[in-house]
Amino acid sequence: MRFEISKVLDAIEGRVCTDPALARAVVDLAEVIRWQNLDGGRPASLLRLGMVIDALAQQLGEDSVPVYAIVHRALLSDADLTSNERMVVRRWADDGLVEVLDHPGDRVLEVADLLGLPVLSRGRFDGLSGRYPWLGQAGRVLAPVPGAGGPVFIAHVGGGQSPASGSRSPVGAKLLARQWRCPEPGCALFGGGGGGGAFADLARVDRAPAGQPPPTLRNGVPTCPRHGVRLGDAGPRPRTELLAVRIGGLVRRRFVLTESQPVLVGRAPDSSGGIVLGQWLNDEARRWISRSHVRFELRAGRGELIVTDTSTNGSGVRPGGSMAESDRIALAPQQSRALGEGDIVELYPGVQVGRADELPSDAKFSPTSVMAEAPTMAMRLPRP
């Protein structure tokens, strides 16, 4: 059972991130793990985060849905968690996958405001609608509650039952246009200051990822939410493009492309950061799709999205997303093409890659559950 729980926690780890491009909702982790009525189990359980993530994936009709988790520092030593769970949360904190704060306050709402994300919470946030007017919008604040076979969402604030995103606030757009550096050594969220002065390490800006989280604002000053110190402006954030993989009508995952790092997509790419499709392919598709089938890159300066076929069998481009066979443009091995608005790359019929906002799910399958390996003793779901 311990090994099975470890596998589940590893799967959940793949669904937490602080990347503004990938996160689909904001949660207060300390609150989530204590929603005891979700499974009727022990007072605190990290597995409940997996249950909530599964519910979010079902609502969005997507696989591999990440959440942006805010973590109270006390959770790292919470005696109600198992020693393994505490170790896992510490690892997430050390790797910058979650935000660890001494006083979270309304940081959950601030992140949701800056990024335009929905909030999964049982709080009603009374008195804060003046600062965050979107609180009353349908789907922006939803509470997970027990349902048949797992959690479902209801609205405590506003209406609706499906998570809804909004536009990033103007301040959020400005903050996310820049890279930021923290003067504290080893800061997992904003790089770490070096020994040559508070911001002398700016030359090592490559350590500050394009997907770094938004700073918090204190009196209008960009500040590290973890250390409470002023951040240094390290220049423009690299241009990125958010792409998605759709297989059989279901968006299986999203990934971020930057000007400095091309991404290979295929059955099982050898390169670090490659997008592996093999686990979702049928036998015929596996035989057709090469280990590294296509390469995506952003052309520096011009900002063009380029696809290059790196396969044995070739691929195709669906201009403007057209599924008409007469519109399909063949892409021969080693051939490159700039992708226009709405263009979709088809590796094999039903296996497609495109810009995430132009590739919606038409889900014919259920998303993969991160709780699939959870032993029944660890969770007690309500009976239908």
C-alpha cells in the first residue's frame, strides 16, 4: 500500500506547477488536504489534492491538468500528514512547484487576479469583491464537495459549476512581461542571488525560467512572496507559445515553447523536455509515429512558430484547423513550415498538435486519473 500511495503522490507531483502558462486553477493546499468529507479519511491527506485535480480535469475535459498551489509553511511540518507526505511537500517547495508562504493571506486571490485563473476554495471571501470584482462571476470561485465517485464543484461565490478563466489583469500582464530575480540565495521561485551583491547574479538569468510565477505586490513594488524582499528586474521575459496535444479529440497535455528551447514531439523522444505520446497511442499509431516525429521552435526575432518533420513517415498540416482531406498539406521528412493562425499539425489521423487556444477538447474519452493507483484503504469515496 505504501508503494501505491507513493506512485499516486508522484502522479500528483506532475500536476502542480507555478508556471502561469500551464496552471488551470489556484488552490490553497492547506485547505484542500483538510477537506475530510471528500473521502471520510484521516484529518489531513495529500491524496485529496489528487481527487480535486481529477475533478478539475473532468470538468475541463482535459488530461494532465496542473494547479497552482499556495502552501502555508506550517504544512511542511504538519503532524497530521504522514512523514512521506511532508517529505513530498518539502520537495515540491524546494523545486519551486508550489509557493510556500509564512502568511498566505489573500495570495490565492492575488494569483487568480494576476493570471485570470479560477479559484478552488470553500471560502466565500466576504468583503473582497471591491478589490477583486470578478469574484461574483460564474465559475471563478468553486468549492469541491463530495459526489458520486469523487468530488464535484458547486459555487459558493457567483454561480456556475464549471471552472471559468478570465483575462489577466493589466498589472498581471505587465509583471509577466518581465523576468524577476530574488536576492535571497537559492530562491526556488525567482532564482537566487549570488555573493557579488544583491542583484549581481542577473547575468545568470537563464536560471530564471520563462514560466516563473507572478511576484506579489507590496505598495506597488514587485516582491518575492516567499522571502518578502524586493525583486530585481532582469529584463524582458522570453517570448513563449503555449501548445497542446490532442489525441482522439481529448487534449492530453499542454507544453510551453520558448525561443531558446525547441521541443520534440513523438512516440518517445530521446531529448530532455520531449513530449512523449506513446502512452496514449493505439498500436497502429505507434507503428506510424516516430520516436521523434516533429520539432517545434520559435524563430527568434521574427516570432514565427516553425514545425519541422523529423520522422520516417511524414506528417501533415491542417491549415486553419480544417479537417477536410483536400485541405491537408503534406509535410515530408525534414521539411519545415511556418504555422499560421489556426494551423494544426497532424502526426497521424486523430493525433494533433497546435496552439492551445486553437485546439479545444472534444472529449470522447475520460481524462487519465492521477488517483488510479490509490489503494482503496486510503480513500473512502461516497457511494453512488
